[in-house]
Amino acid sequence: MKRSIFILIIFFAMAVFLSLGPYAGAYPTYQSSDGAVDNCSECHPGFVGGFGSSLHELHVGSTRMTATCTLCHDSPGSTPVYTSTSPTQNNNLGCAGCHEQFGLRLHHENAGAPADSSGLTCFDCHTVDPPPPAENIVDASVRAYYLRSDVNVKEPCNSDGSEDWDGDTIGLDNDGDLLYDGNDPDCQAGPTTVPVPSGQQIFPPFDAPNLPNPNVDPSLSQPIGVGTIATGGDTVDLRVFTDTFSGPVDVYFGINAPAISPEVFLLTSDGSLLPASQGLVKWKESVLSVNEDVFVNIPASALPPGTYNLALVVTPANSLNSFYFWLTSFTIGEQITVTMSGDQEVPPVMTAGTGTANIAVNFETGVMVGMVTFSGLSGPATLAHIHEAPIGENGNVVIGLEPPAAPSGVIIVSATLSSQLLDALMNNELYFNIHTMLNQGGEIRGQIIYPGPIMP
């Protein structure tokens, strides 16, 4: 009876699942203001080669990280190390992937390390940086490497001593206060493990992030990441990462794609999928945590369009009386490419500006996600919208977008179209428009051309 009730909970929770939007974030580039110091490797030359007592050995030669060179380099042996990333990249996060960006600057400032040949420090230019999060915070937006299965550095506070590879207690100074591990008061505050479920808790659905965001508070945890599809990219990478539980737990992972089948499929320990209606199947049995890539580097174009619902269920080992239940989803839509130019404006605009919108639209739910890249504008973009009108006519704004205030850049698209706007799209009556101060009515425009048959 308990198994039947448990399965029904899965079906019910997924049946009422919400349509969710993407998350986007990026790391800064660590480069000095005068260009004399191009990246971390110029102050830490051992980072990009050699062994022995170098930083390269510290990162790769020990058990801290696996020998995955592309975490930091284009390819094995290449230089320099990566120091930043774009929202569409999974790898190559650089130093800030572990050393949180504001904390890394603060650490250098506190340690008296100059940022360039003139003696300027980072704080001479970056005086209004927000404070870094506390040392005991693990968050994909600032410490992405902690969330990867191919890195062995998992615990910023190193509370159990498992990362004392050199026999000391010095770990990463993520918050920049020159205090490490148990010597940092941040690491002594609050719980360090997730309580084993003692009741039945279904948490609100969360927006699917690129990488998981675990938390010792299960109600704040986002233990499922979906890859670049979350930020308008074209790759699905399903990852699950939880903090350590206070005791052994069993883990169940469910996938449901209503456009393919109403069935919920459960991931098995050997990586296969079985219908939940045939009974519960554990993905992980009697474990203390999960940090694993489920499916990696799947092109979105290889998946049927529709919404993919994901559920993670954690129970006490060998018990179904209590559980945590997390829900998220991502959308694969009809892929549409839109070319933007000044000659599509009404009247036409003479400009060197160009743009391309790559979007995916789920015609079941109305979810539209993607990104617009543009360059060559006459000045910084001031506004960007989706308007409603056919080719050759101007129309009203129906969706607002947020462009960077620059002549070139990237605009993230995340919206849910009403049935009326879906009809307009399928009749080629929606268009992208980017405005500038010189061309306030719009400098470049691109009509969204529906790839299917036009609606009657």
C-alpha cells in the first residue's frame, strides 16, 4: 500500500508541475587595469605547468582534482588558464569556479598582493563589489567546481578534515578573510549536514539551473541541474548534487515527458529507465550524498520538443515513511533562428548593426527560451522588445527584453506566450526589435518566421 501511495505522489506532483524559466550567470575576467597582468597565471606561474611544489601540482597532481585538463585549459598543455566563462559554457570556469569572485579579490587585497605592475589592487577599480557569501555557502553561481563530479574539492569548510591533503587545515579562502576551514567562524555556524527525512515534504518547484545548487536546508536546495538548456543554450546535461545527509538515504530519480508519454520513468542503478507504474526502483541505495552526472552532452535537437519534468526523491534507507521531494523541469521547443538587420525596420535604417536570435518555442505550453546576440549598433542598446505586426508594419510591444547597455552583447529570452501570441507567431506576426538613442524606433529588426504551416 505504501508503495502505491508513493507512486501516486510522484504522478500527482508531476501532473501539477509549473512551467519554469531559465537562470543565467557569468564570472568576471581577472585582468589588471593596465593589461600588465592578463590572468592568474602571471602572478602564479606554476599554475600553468610543471609539477613538484607548483600550483599546478596542487590542483592536478594531488587528489584535490582529477586530471581533467579542460577544466582550466583549452586542451592538455595549453596556456593560459581560463579565468572566466560565458553563460553558455559548462567547462572552463577558471579560478573563480572554486574561488568565489569577490572573495578572491578580497583575499588578494587582505594578503597585500598587487593586481598590476603599478601596485594597484583590484579594489582600486572595483570599489563597490558586493560582499562575498559566507565561507560555508556552496552555490553554482559562484563556486561551480564544487558541483562537478570530476573535481574532488567538495566542502569549502572542510569540516570533516577529508580535504587536508597536506596534513594541515588550510583550504580555499572563498570569502577572502584569510581564515580557513574550522578557523573561519562562518564554518562553525549552522548545520553541516542535511537531516535525514523525518516527515513527508514536497518542496515548491524550482527554476532549473545550469548546475545544481545544494543546501543543507533541504527547502532551499536545488539538487538538479540541466545544463545550458536552462540559459537558452542547446545542450542538456542532467546533474544531481546533494549535500551530505546525516545518515544513509535511498534516492529515486524520475523523468516525465508528457509529449512523449504520460508515464513517469524511474532511473535505475545501471542507468536504464523503467516505468514507475511497474513499481519503485531505487537509483541510489543507502548513500550519504549524491554528486553525479546523469546524462551528459545531449544535443537539444536530438530530443522531441516538449516539457521534461524531473523529480528527485530522498528517503531514509530502506524506508518509505518519510521523504524529500524536489521538482524542476526544462523545455525543448521548436528551434527557430531569426536574422536581424536595419533594412527590416519600417522605414529601413542604415546601420552596420546585425543580430541573430536563436529561440526554442514549446507550442504546448507557450514557453519561449533562447538568446539574441547583436553587434555593430550605432551606440548602446537602450531597449529591446518583441512586437506584434506582420512584415512591413510596425506593431505594439508584447514582450519586454533586457539588453545590455552596449553596442554589442547577448540578450536572454525567457517568456511564456499566450494562446493569442502563439497564433501571432504561427502567422509570422511577431518580430524582435533592438532600439538605440540614435534610432529610438528601432535600429535592427528580425521577423520570427514560423517553421511550420501558416495558421488559416
